[in-house]
Amino acid sequence: MKEIGGYLELETYHLPMLHEGALALNCGRNALAYLLKARRIARLFIPRFICDSVTEVCEREGVPYTFYKVGMDLLPAEEVELGGGEWLYFVNYYSQFNNDRIAEFAAKYKNIIVDNAQSYFQMPLPGVDTLYTCRKYFGVADGAFLYTNAVLDGELPRDESFDRMRFVLGRFERTASEFYAESAANNELFASEPIKKMSKLTENLLHGIDYESVKRIRQENYRQLHGALGTVNGLELADAAGTFMYPLMLENGAEIRKKLHKMKIYVPTLWPNVLNWLCEEETEHRLARDILPLPIDQRYSETDITELKEAVISCMKI
């Protein structure tokens, strides 16, 4: 019998959820793991500019992988020839590639997986396996969406998130630095988590979001930063809609990152593993070292972005 009475739990939200029709899983790693299993992928070609979570999933699932080079335009910088059972992993860095551009690669390679982890608001191409992660965009502890017609045998268990939410709730009332260690530990947790359905808690929270507002704020903040910093940016950027962060590439980006941290402006080094994989002369090493992913998300007003811009400019002058 259903429990009746007692204390109230978190409210149930009913707003439309973006990616409602996709397969809802517990994390981005397992969206990839799902495809590796369901597609019976024999080898995955992955960019050298990538999070090591991708290689870890391949190793965990026993799938060999081969790296391909990425250029300063963030596109594959070499030809890849796919054999039987081999697939190309294509990363849509900072929403820089619209669906027309992605369609060119999908037509060329046929067997392609599109990583839209940094492009949550870009809908997938029909018939193209595409994955999204939720933690990069919203205050949740887990969650991912996968568009695919591949079916994995067996019923997936449902994940539970209540015990992981402390760092999300903590930052709501206190500072990020107090809960950073818990956030990092949560990221590491998914290295060993099996494929599961998205938790009821995460799915509920995602039903409480005004997606059009989030997309609009992110795009306005992106445009504001690009208008101020585009002339010094080492990347030629498209006008991305609702992207993850604003990628500012500077000659001495690594040093400016340190200065910003002292000002309590936390700019990550995305994929520091690349710095260990490759020597300094390699393009991908430079991309990992000197791109400053500046926050543009829905928490920040025009005033906040102005202060961020001025902080970056001041660090560039020191």
C-alpha cells in the first residue's frame, strides 16, 4: 500500500522537460557505455582533445580505441578510415557545429556518435546517436540523455540520487569552495557505476526548469563576452545558442587562469589529462592549457558578466 500522511517530500514538478523522448540514463559515461554494448562497437576513434572519462569507459567495456588529431578549428585534423564495427566519436565543442555541419560528418562516416555534452539545447540529427549530460548545465548530481535506436537487452535498474545531492544543496546556501571536494568525488563515482535509468529525483528536478529562459540567458551572456573579448580570442567562434561556457583562448591562458582563481573566479582546465598525454607543441595540448572556459550560465546577470569581463581584462594587463 502507498504511504499516506507523514512529512512532505520535495515537490513534484510538471513543466515540459527538454529531451523528453530520449533514453534517460544516470550519467554521460554510461550513455557511451550503452552504445558500446548495444552497437557492439569493435573500435572507437576518439579525438585527442577529450576527457579521460571516454577512454576509461572504453577500457572498462573492453573496447579498443584510436586517437585522431583535432585542429585549432576544433574539427578532426586528419582523415579517419573506419573498418567493420568501427565508429567515430565526434565532440561538438562549445556548440560550435550546427546540425548542417554535423550532418556532413554523419554522411561521411555513417557510424558516428555525437557528443553534445557542451550543447544541451541543440537537438539531435534524426538517426544519429547523440548523447547529452545534465550536470554541466543544471544543479543536479547526475543524469544523461541518449538518442539512439539501438536497444540493450535486459531491464535497466533505476538510479537513486538523494545521497549525492549534498554538494548541490550546499552550494545553494554556501560557497562552492566548501563543497568542491564532494563535487569532485561525485564525478569520480561514475567511473565504476553501472548503466542505470535516470533517478526519479534528477528527472523530477529537470521537470522544474524553464529551458527557454536558461537558453536565452546563456546566449546573451555568450554574446556579451564575445563582443568584448572576441578580438583577442585565439579561436574563431560561431554564435552558439545556449552553449556550455565561453571558450576564450589566450597565449598565456594557463597563467591568467591562476590569477582569476585568486579572485575567486573559478575557470576550469577542461581535460587536464590531455596535458599529460601530449607534449607542449601539440595543438590539443595548447587547447587544453590555454582555453579559458568562462562561465555564462543562468546564474549570471549582465552585471555579473561585465565584472567577469573586466576581471579577465585586468588579468591580461598584469
